[in-house]
Amino acid sequence: MEIGSVRLFVLVGVFFTCAEKAASQSAAIDVSIFQLTERSFYVQWTKIAGTTSYKVTATPVGSVITPPAFAVFNSAVSIGTLNTLVPDTLYDVTVEAFDSHGVTLAEGTIVGHTAPEIPVIDQAYSKLSQSITVEWAAVPGASSYLVTARNGPLFYETTVPNSPGTVTGLDPAVLYKMTIRSINSAGMSQPSRPKYTQTVLAAANVSASSESSDSVQVVWSPVYAAVSYSVSIVRSDGLGSRITENTTDTNLTFTGLDPGTVYTIIVNAWDENGNPGDSFTLTQITRPEAPATITAALDVANLDATFNWPSAQGASEYTLTLSSDAGDPILNCTSSSTSCTIFSLECGKLYSVSLIASNDGGPSLPSIAEPLLTVPCAPEGIAISEANPGTLSVSWSDVQLEDYYVVFVKSDDGLEVNCNTSSTQCPFPAECGFTYFISVFAYNRAGQSPLGDVHNYTTAPCCPGDVSPAYVSGDTLEIVWSPVRGAEMYETKAVHGTNIILCNDTSTVCALSALECDTTYNVTVYSFSDIRGSNTSCPSRYATTAPCSPEILNITTTDTSSFDVYWESSNDAATYLVTARGDEGTWNCTSSGISCTLAGLPCGCMFVVHVVASSPSGLSLPSYAVPLETAPCCPTNLQAVQVTQAMTNVSWSTALGAQTYTTMLESSKGQAKCTTLQNHCLLGCITCSSNYSVSLEAISETGLKSVCTYQGYSSSACCPLGVRLYRLSSNGIRVNWRASAEQGQYSADLYGSKGNFTCSPSLDSSYCDVTNIPCGDVYTVVVAPIDDDGLKLTFCPKKIYSVTCSGSSVGMVIYRGKRSAD
């Protein structure tokens, strides 16, 4: 068998019926050993052919005292056992095969070791309901022990290195047969002599509870084979004494305990032999006591109440409860600390407050109820009326649990007043144009009620006090005033007889239009608000429109710079201002009648003339404008320059207002006339050596004329006629001409390539001589009168002559023709 097995097989021999093949004499026997005990073991070998018997010998190794053991088996056996061995001994085991003559055919050897001696149990006992402990004396050579508990067919084993050994997994209150076997490397011994032992009782299934702050009740289920029970209780913190009670019941109550304290409870069941069973240990905490005092802090704004209390011994949680007599839902809060808050209480309530402390043992009894008064509810049904102007009356509905009321009235300018009363109404003064914000609070010992609805009341807007016309015209009155309190809009009304004009605007200015000029209106400005409507008590004022606009009838000319203006108007009493306005400036005249004279107007200007009527009410609109044009100015500078003997160029400075000019030179011999848009004119048919009068007409675009006269003009002397050249001597030339009727001073000029020559005759002479003139040249000859300033006329004709040479002297003088003046 294998070591640790609980079974023992004893075999004397094993017989084989089949024929074996014979082995040779020199063959070896294979030997093996199994199922070793302290005094025996089994030997197995291989068969040898021709064998008639086998001998098995066990010889102790190293011992001369212990005799060997042997056994002989017939040829049919291959397994045999050796008994009477010595425990814990090493043996040489030999198997020999003999034939019928006793001759050894083969042999084999192996070493075997017997198991230790059988142990002897000293004692066996049970301290726990599921185990038995066995004690024994040590066995030499044993390396371990097998402990067995048997109950009928059931057995439980455990291997231990030494004594004691405990078998577990047993059933409570059962009698077990206990044995031990010793074990070494070879095997195990036979079981020891048994010892019968019973397991103790099982532990009771115990539960505990605390019904009050000073008691614990212990309850358990009956235990099989138990005849009584013992229950012990002691504080888990070690303080105080231990209390033990014996009973045959299955419950027990301990009283007089400390509140909120953890107790350790031990329950044992006892059998009929007075042996205790397994202990069952548990803890139980007693219920706490409720705190004696509760304090409350009420948040009036949110109606939240925070409660505080002293801690209770052993309490892990507190539950605070609020209830009222009105049948309202019960409110509560739970906290693990010594405070908690209940939110959103109802106003105007008287609550009863109680507190329960609890732990794992259960809740305490409720504390003595204490009252909690909440603040009153906000008054409702607030009504505001203005019974008399300047006085408002506030009333409201009564509320529960109030002591008195306070009304706060705050105007929109920040000023606040209040009224303290025990009734449900209160008056206070009010001014126009203010919005009043009204709050009513109720008070009791708990404090102020929450803020209810804030009501507002707006009094009628004030009347404007500084109404005045800012702009007045013939058909419009622009009325202005300063803003007043409470006004969101203004209505301006102007009344004249049955004619009513209205103007509504949010601005503090209103233009009353489509009025009659020079008319007095009764004007009233009413203030208006959306809430209170119009203030109809505002006073009126009178305002007169400006005079009616005059109409210009005619403008007549007095002289070149003065004009009479005539107009028509229906105003009762007005002064008129006539204005002529142009680029050169403004000219005025005033009159209380229907005409006035504008004097000193400059020439050559365009004016716009209008008439404005004025009165204490204002100015009328200007009359329709009438254009007024003065005659053009005369040019300040005029100059006549003779350009030919028969033509004169007259030029002048530009005249203001003139568009065209007509220039005229007039003498006894005739006149010359020229009309132009420019500021110069060339006049022909001028008679030389004549005196002319000079005049000019400046004409405007509209045809107005100014006749301008200037200093007389004298034409130049006439150019001489019949100019001839004559040779005088070898180097001289005479210039001869025929003078005009008016005698004067002349000058003769000869221009040639070899030189220029001039001669001037005496006064009233008609010739002059030029000496030392080179011959062989062509000369241009000009004879011209000299004016009073000593200047020669430049427009006289020029004649061309060739002067030939005769030797070195002047030869023939030949006329070649004439050329005009350059």
C-alpha cells in the first residue's frame, strides 16, 4: 500500500496457473518491496524457470542482536510477506530460487525499512464544535503522524509533524473514534488503540437589539443537545464590570446599561456534562438619549431655520422634526453633526420642534417639544388710492401671528418714509410727478415678514411752469418749457375763438403751425403720463403770432441812387423794415406807414428788395422779393489815341453793371460813333486838326443807361501833302511839302542804308534842307507835324526816292513810290 493509506492487505502468497518459460541458472531475480508496516512488508519477485521453491530472508543491517526473518514459498508464488520484523529497522531483503534438488538457480537483493512503532494516545478532547485535538507520546523514527476521526462510514484525517494534532471539519455534539498512525519514509504504522471523544456543542445563532437607551435584548436559536445557556455582557471599551446570566430560555434582556454605549455580548450553550459549547460574540450599541436643548436661528429672508444641539453619547445621526397644529406636512432634516437646516419654512406658522438621536441600536425617544415661531407672511391685498390730491392711502389684508406693520414708501428720487401701525392702513403725503414704491412688512417676535409684492403708484405729472414762445412767425408759435417730473408726453393747445390747434410730443418744445398771423392765442401746455393720463390743472398763457407778411406793390426811381418802395399790409400796429441787399452790401429804410425811400444805392448793382413787418410779438416773414437794378456806372478812365490821320482809338476802364458801351466823338465838322461789348472802340472819319466832344453811354444787360461825358478831344495836325526831294548842290537835298491850312511845326526824316537824316524847318515853313547826304542810296522820306508835346506823328505817309551820284556829288533824285507808315 502507499504511505498514508488507511487500508492493510495481508497476503500469504499469489499463485499462477499458467506455465512459465524456464530461465537459465545465471539469471538474476528482480525484487521489490511494498506495503511496509512497523512489523511487516510485502516482497515481490520475478519467477525463475525450473524453480520449485523461493526463500525470502530479511536481515537487519548493522545489528547482531535482532535475528533475521525468513519465509519459504513454492514455485507458484511471486509475492510474499515477512512478519515479525522490528519497527523502524533497515533490512537487507534477499530472494533465492531453488530447484527440486535444493540448488540455487538465482537470487536478488533489495533494502527495506520498516515503519515506526504504533503511537499511544494520551488524551483526546474537543474545545470547538468542529474539531477534536489528540495528544500522544512521540514515536522514535516517526517523521509525521496521521490523525483520524471516524463516525461510522465517515472519517476525517489530518497529517501533523508532532503532537498534538487537531482534526477539523467535524460536526458538533458527535462522538468520534480517534486513532493515530506514525509515518516515516518507508511507510506508516498500524492505527493506534482508538479513543472515543465527542465534539462540543455548536455556537448559538445570536442577535441583539436595543429597545431603549439603557437596555439590550439578546435572542438566539436553540442549540442541539444544549441543556442551558450563559450570556455575558461588558462595555467594549473595558470600562465597567462584566455581567453574566444563565438561562434555559433563548432570550435575555439586560437593563440599567449606559446610553449610546457599545457592549460586547458572549453566548455559550452548555451540554448535560457541563461542557460549554462554542462561544458566539457580538457587539450591540444602546440607543442614545435625545439632547435636552435645541436652539434655532431663523433666516428671515429665505425662511430657512438652522438648529443646533449638544451632542448625545453614542449618537451617529440626528433627526429633527417640525410639525404644526394646522395639519401641514411634517418637515424634518437628518444630520450626522449637531446641527441641521430646514429650508423654505412657511411664514406665519407656529411649529413644534423635536429631536431624535439614533445610532445602529436605533432611535432615542423624542426630545421635549419646543415651539418655533416663523416670521409673519408678507401682507397681501395691498391697495393704493389718492383720496385727496397730495395724499395717498395704503391699505392691506390682515396676516396671522403679526404684532404690528411697517409701511415703507420710497420715491424714485431716493427719499424714503415709513409708517408704523397696528391697523391695516396708513396715509402719507405725495407730490406730483413721482413714482412711489410701496412695501408693507408684518412683524412679530421672530422678525420681519418676507418681502412681498412691491407696489408702485405714480402721481399725475407736474405742470410745466416756464412755458414761453421760443420762436414766433406769422403762422407758427414754437412753445418751449422745461421738463417736469412724471411727464412722458406733453399736449400743447392753442385756442382762438372756435379755432383749436393741438400738438402732442414727448419733447419739451412744440411748434403750433397753420396759425393766423398777427393773432393772439390762449396757449396751454398739459403734461401726460401713460399711468395717470393728463394733468388738466395746468394754467394757460397768451401768445401772439408775428405780423402778417407785407406785399411790395411798386418801386419808383427818385434819382440814380434813390428809390421809393410801396407796400400793402393788414397788420394792426407794426413797423416795417425795407431792405435792399446786393453784392455791394445792404441798404435799409424803416417806416410805420406803407412806403419809405432807399437812398444812396451804388450804381451798376443788382439788389433784392423785401419788406419785413415787426411788432412786440416778432417779425413777419419777408415779403416776396422784388429785384432792383441801378444804372451802370460810368468808366472812371477814358483815353483817346489817334492811330491814323482819320482814325482814333478810344479806350476806357470797365464800368460796373455795364454790358455794352456806345462811344461818340462830335465836332462842328461831324461825329464819329461806335457801340461795342468791349472796353475800347476804333472811330473813323476823324478830321485832323479838329476839336471833339467826347461822350459814352454805359448800358446794362437789362437796358438801363448811364450817359457819361468827358473832357474834349483834339485831333492831331494834318499830314503835309506833296512831299518832294530836290538836289541843292553837290551834296545837298531839299525836302519840300505843302502844309495844311493850319500852320505848325514839322519835321522831315530821311532813312537810308548809309544813314538817317532829319531836318526841322522854322515855324510855318514848308521845306527844309539836308546837307552832306550820301549819294547812291535809296531814301524813305517822312514829313510829319510835331504836336504840343514835341512828339512826331507816326502815321504820315512815307515816300521813296533814289539819290544817284554824279561823280562824288549828288546826281539825279528819282521818285520811286510811297509806302504807308509802319
